[in-house]
Amino acid sequence: MALDESVVVDDATLKMLSEVSTNTLAGLLIKIAGMRTRTIRRARPLNPENARFVGPAYTLRNVPVREDLTDRASMVSPKSPLHGTVDRIPPGSVLVIDMLGDTTCGGLGDVMVAALAVRGVAALVTDGAMRDGEAIAAGSLPVFCNGVNPAPSNRALLAAGVQEMIGCGGVLVVPGDIVVGDSDGVVVVPRHLVAQVAREGHELEEVERWIKSEVEKGGRASDLYPPDETAVARFRAAQQKQSWSDEAGRPARRDDGT
């Protein structure tokens, strides 16, 4: 399935989405579209301190290896889809690799990950393992995987397709889907829902920050969370009151406009 270029996701929307937690996104996708399978299973950040990212999915599909095709699976072979992907993936993309959940080998090592970072890739996500875990964790590229294994990928897998619809950690990923990650995990947002999810997610996070502050002041969580229409109305009233308070506290404008 090719990228649906008719749905444009602009930089402002991506920025807004980058400020929304994966927890909020996962909940909103259930609420808005009934989508309960948007969180990639067993994908954890190698460095939780370098886990925040957002970008369009660029997909790589693996199949089980076949011994007479190992030359094609070689990392140095110009015929390898993996090798070509690292050379051609667009800046800002998130490389999502379907490793069939296999952790008996490592998908990429620190050299290939460094090449992705130099190309300006936003992140790498896979449901399999990686090699050179310590070196990758110390690098600049956010990498999410299911553990570390020093064995090369061609021990068990053959890269077979690029920019195809794939499954990764129980999630159907279409090229161009927007992938968001933080220290809690990875959520895949279909392009046609991105604008709505970004907008509603941004507001919901503001509401929940207000709710948390109210609870810390002694408010009953059961009266406020999860936020219903009444809680949201209270938040908006408090927001408006704060706006009025800010206006009242500002010094009067002078004739020169300052």
C-alpha cells in the first residue's frame, strides 16, 4: 500500500503532535476511531532520556531467511533492501522495521544507526532486537526495540520489501503513517486522523495538567478524572478566570502604545 499523499501533514501539526504524550494519543485513538491496536508492542527505548520523536513511517519488511538467498541478505550487498533503505530514507522519517518479533538476531548495529542519524532520520522502531546496544544508546538517534542481540540479522531474517504495508509489534503500519514515541512507548497515527488527534490531544493534556493541579490541592480525583464534560467546563472556566486575572494585572497601556 503506497503513501496516500492526498493527506498533507504540515510542520505545525507535527510540532503540536510532538507535544502530546503517547498515553494521551493511545487513549484518543480509541475514543475517536475505536482503534485499539495502535501501540507497538515490546518496543522500548534503548535510551529513555532520548526517546521523544515524531515523523512519517518509512517501512522495511523482513521475512524468515532462506539459506540459498543469504547473499541478498548481506549487509554489504547492493541488492539488500536494508542497505538501500539506509542510503535513501528521507530526512525526518521514522524507519519502522518489521522483524517478525524475532529477537534471535540484531536488526542493525551502531554503524548503520549512525548513518541514519547523519541522514537526519527522526527515529528507528522495530519489534525485534538491535546490535551494539550501548553504543546506540549513547548516540543521537532515538531507537526503540525489543532487546539487544549481537548476532547479525541475516542469521534469521531476510530484508524483502521497502515502503510496503507491514506489521510491527502487532500494529499495521502504512508508509506515511505518523509515528510518535516517548519514554512510554510508540504509537502509530493514521494520516487522516493526525490533525484531529493533535488538536484534541493538545487540549486534553492541558485539561489533565489542570486536573492534576486540582488533585494536588485536595480535589477528589473521582470528581475530575477521567475528564467528562463537567470537568472540561470547569477547566475552561478556570482558564477564562486566569485570563481575566492576567488582563487585570497588566499595567495600563500608554498613549505611545507601550
